[in-house]
Amino acid sequence: MDGRAASHAPDYVLYFTAVILTAAGVITVFSASTVEALHHGLPADYYAIRQLIWAAIGVAAMSALMYVPTRFWYRVAAPAALLSIPLLILVLLIGQSQFGGRRWIGTGAVHLQPSELAIFAVILYLAYFFTKKAMLLHHFRRGVLPAVIVVGVVFALIMAEPDMGTGLTLLAAAAVVLFVSGARLRPLLLLAGAAIPVLVAIALAAPYRKGRLTAFLHPFQNHDDAAYQLLQGWTAIASGGWFGRGFDMSLAKTGYLPFPQTDFIFPVIVEEWGIVGGAALLIAFAMLIWRGLRIARHAPDRFSALAATGITSLIGIKALINLGAVSGLLPVTGIPLPFISYGGTSLLVNLAALGVVLGISRHTLEEEPEADALAEVIDVRTVQAARRPATRPASGSLVRTSPGGVRTQPAASSTWRARQEAAAARAANLRDRDRNDPNRRTQGSILSWRERNQPSPTRKKPPRGGKGR
């Protein structure tokens, strides 16, 4: 982690991509919310000013958090996940009721949405858990089930608000971390197969969710609010053309499109800036996701790789759900577009989460490790460094990589993991020898097989059939 990889400059491409998206969001919120603000007797820039304040706080938090050691996030991951559960319970008890749900804590100009904090905390917890329990990934009850229970509890509390869009985002991001952690696929597929009917039943239980599904399947035959919002979004996208009507010239925001500054802000962008502007926004999101996954691929340790993958996937899933909803590819869920839609808690949490990824980028390796950091618990180079030329590790010691560095853990030398370590070290030595000796490169696999099966020189081969010379 911090001690094994030298510090260097953070990924400024990711940093400035996030800043550009945030600035574009503030400008778009101003354009999309002027009519809404004047309609409620507020100044035209009311929503934009509040978004600008949250953006400034978020960028400052991102800039500060990228200098926080990754070891700190490993230590606070579990307490943060546990703290998110009382916050979700608190919002059900004293939360502010709005639009048929309780999702915010606070009054006046300051509101806190605990579900956004809970998703971020759960992603860090999953990275922590699958690093600490990496040796037990083959054991579903001990190595996977505790994490699944935590995700299930947080999902149930979010659904009680109710907020199915945020709950589905949590499940999707958690599934990504579960997959890249190296857990066995068969139990996960069985668990997903059992969860799908439950999710469908939950979606059909509430009338407004059922209406959204009907509007998604038959938008032109349905006349409820969900279908109306979707059709108005399509109209705004279609009227933008290639280069749009121009800044602050959207017609959809003047009363045709409900809540244009929140969930359906992308149609306003396309109407004012055209297909070219919408494509530029998609390219910016693609750049952000690419840099985040690249950081995860070059991460120096398992926790950093899982955390960077989970956070990047979380932001990408939010963007995918929002863009799919406004384009009619997915049902309307109410998920805001990251960095763009109006919402202080969402913007702050997204920028803070990217601060963690930027902190990981300060310790990335120049080249990808030969062993996959997401699938292998022990790096081959670590095993080689722990070995001595003339000695073997003592029986009962197991070397593994953890956020605290290299340490030993009691284990029997005949365990599966011990045999895998020894095989990995032998294979690495043979590869290094073949690279250094040009005469052996073309027959490295044959020589490796022969050497692995060559009898010991101290052992004499018995004569066949009792014959002499």
C-alpha cells in the first residue's frame, strides 16, 4: 500500500474531468431551473447558487481527500458501514416527507440524504471485507454471506423510504465488487436468481412503480405522469438538433418537463446544446470511468483495487440508469445524473468518493502486475521476496498481502494455499530463468515440465527385472 508504492502526482485527467462535469452541472442547473424558481417566487439563480456552494465544498473535499492515506479508509470502512445503518433508521423516524417518501434529514436550506452516504460506505466495506476474507472466498458462508447480509440490510432500509432506484444502484455496485473480488460465481448466480422475483414483486407492489413499468413498456398508450415526463423528455431531445437552440433557450423547462433540473436534466442539455453537446457529455463520463478503472488496474494492493473499482462502477451505474431512463431504455427510477443534476448530497458524495480514487492514483504502479491483483491474494513477487535461496519458509507460516503490509498467519504447510504459493514461486523462478537464457525461451514449457518431474539426484533408480549391466 502506501509503504510499497512510492507517492507521485494524482491522476489529473480524472481530477479535471470531475471538475469540468461539476462546472457543467452548475451552469445547466441555472439554465434548467430559472422558470421553476420564478414560479415559486424565488430568485432566478436560487437553485444554481445552492448548487455552486455544494460544488465548491465538494471540489475542496475531493482535493483534500486525495491526500488521505488508503490505510485510513481500510480502517474506517467497517465503522462507516455500521454508522450508515442508524442514519437510515433515523431518516425513517424523523426524515422529511416529500414526494411520497422519507429520504432527507434536515430543514431549511440544508438537507442530508443518508442513502447516498450509505452506498459509498457499503462499497468501502465490501472492499475491506473481501480483502480481509480473501483467503475464504471459496467458502460462501464465511467468506461471502456476511457481506451479502450487510448489503441486504442497507437495501431493505433504503426500500423502506421508499427509494427503489437507489436500492437497485446499491445492488448493482455491490454485484460488481462481488464479481471482481474473485468469489465463486455459482452461489452468486443462485442468489441473483432468487432475488430477481423478489425485486419484480416489490416493483409491482406499489402503484406508482407499476405505472412506471407500464409507461416504459407502452409510453404512447399510457397517460400518467411517468409517461408524460418521458414523452416530454423525448420531445426536448428531438428538438435540439445537431447544435441545439442555445444556452438558456430550452422550451421544455418552461413548464412542459417536470423537474427539469433534477432527474430529467439531460434532455435540457441536448435541447440547448444539441446532439454534439450530449455526445460531449457522454465522452466526459466515459473518460471518467476509463481513468477510474485504469487506476483500479494499476492499484498497488487488493483493497485499493476493489475500492477504486466499486466507486467507479457506482458512478457509472448512476449515469447509466439516469441516461437509460430519460432515453426510454430503462424505466424511470428517479436517479440523478452524477455531477450534473441538482442535489447537494449527491454531488458532495460523488466528489468525495472520487477523492478516494484520486488518493489511490497517487500510489499506482507504472505497469500492471503480472498476477491479477483482483483474483490473486498473494503476489508472486511478494512470495519470492519472502523466500531465501537455501531455505524454505517454516512450516505453519503463511505469507499474504494485506493493507498493513506483508505478515504471517498460522497455517499448515500442506494446505491448498501453501501449495499454490510454492507452485507460483517455482513458476516465477522458471519464467525468470527462461527470460535470461535465450537458448531456453523456445522450450521453456518443456523444460519446466521436465524439471518439475525430474527425480531427485540423491535417489537412485532401481534396476528393472533384477538384471545387472
